[in-house]
Amino acid sequence: MASLAVVLAMIVGCGAGQVSQTALQGTHSNGAGGRIGQMAVRDVTLLFDGPVAGDEVYPPGSAVPVEATIVNTGDTADRLVRLSSPVAAAGQIPGGTITIAAGQSVTAGQTGRIASIEVPYAREGGPLTLTGTTEPIRSGLTYPVTFEFERAGELVLQVPVAVPDRPRRR
């Protein structure tokens, strides 16, 4: 009887693991994402217009636009106060900070208003930018980028270089 209970327990447990219906589900986004407290940062990529010769997308000393969607799932507003990376001298946020109201989201790079400031869509410069890269930025790799929020704290993501969605302008 005990062996029958063991066999039944094994059969019942077979719906979980790598053969389950959700084992192969993935994101539809090519960007990085993460969460800290009430703040979720989604679909983060380092932009470029490609194609490029070789794998070096940006040489050292470049300004690299960062695309991201930031979602505040909480009941209080929070602010993005710092953007940084060990592969860049500095990070630029338009207006110095971006306020994300409770229950709202902003997309860095969208047309029109972003939170409390007006930021034009500029894929070449992007509203969030890592400046003064300290090493070449190469396609196919990821780079650590830190998003620091006033309330939620710091979120470090491994951010990929985006695949260009249009040919390079000449």
C-alpha cells in the first residue's frame, strides 16, 4: 500500500517542471527587466541605428541612448534620480529626475510628455543617456545599468544592445 502511495505521488507531481505548459514561456521583449519595491523597469535596451562595421556599436567616449519603460505599481509617486553604469562616466536624465506618479508608467523615448517634463522623441540621443563610455559597446553583449529611485532604491540590470529596427541614415 505504501508503494502505491509513492507511485501516485510521483504521477501527480509530473505536471510541474520542464514539461509543464509554462516551462517554455518567455518574454516578447528583447530588453532587460526587473523590479525593486513598487517600481518595475521593463524592456531596457541600449539603442543604436546599425548596421555597424564589426561588433563595436559605440567606441569609448560615446553617448549611448537608453530606452526603458518604468512602471510605478504603488500608491505613492517615486522619482528616477540617477542612471549609471560602470562602463560610462555618467548618466543623464532629462531635467535631472523623472517623476513617475502612482499607478502610472513612462517610456523613455516616447513622443510628448514624460512624467512632469517635456521630452521630444530622439532615438539618436534618447531621453536617458549613458555618456563617456569607458570601453567599446559591442553588439551581442549586455552591460550593467543602475536605475536609482528616490524611494524604491537601486535596481541593477544587465542591459542588451538593441537590434536596430531600421537601416542607418546616410
